[in-house]
Amino acid sequence: MRILINASVSGHVMNGFLVYCLNLLRALLPLLKAKGYDVCLVIPRGSILEELDVPKKYLPAICGMPKKRSPINPICRLLFNMFVLPFYT
């Protein structure tokens, strides 16, 4: 079975949410691999989660996490999650 983990909100700045996600994935991924699951992450380029040893699919550049916040970014990520992400699975 293939599992796609949507980590599209992960960014390049370490914060509490990202520390939690990173540690959760570090603990969860070996368990899933041992059970025979094929795991893939959906992340923006430059994400701290790039260090994990799993296949990755990258968000389009406009949907990534820019260094400066933009009002368009959350809207783009929402549209990506609704209309593009279902075709990744």
C-alpha cells in the first residue's frame, strides 16, 4: 500500500510545529517501512523535512513557503490540496 503524507505546510524555519512533525515522521517512517508500506512526502522545496530518507513530491514553486508571507500563498496551497493533490494518490 502507498501512503502519501501531506507536509505542505512545512517550511525552512524551525518552529514547534515543524519539530513535532519531524520527530513524528522520524519515529513513524521506520515502522511503516518495516510493515511494507511505500511512503511519500509532499513538501515545498527548501523544507527542513527534505533531510528525511523517503521519496518526495515537491509543491509547485508558487505554492511553496516563501521567505516572506504572501496573501496568495495560503490560497494557492488550498487550491493545490483540493484540485491537484488528489491526483498524486
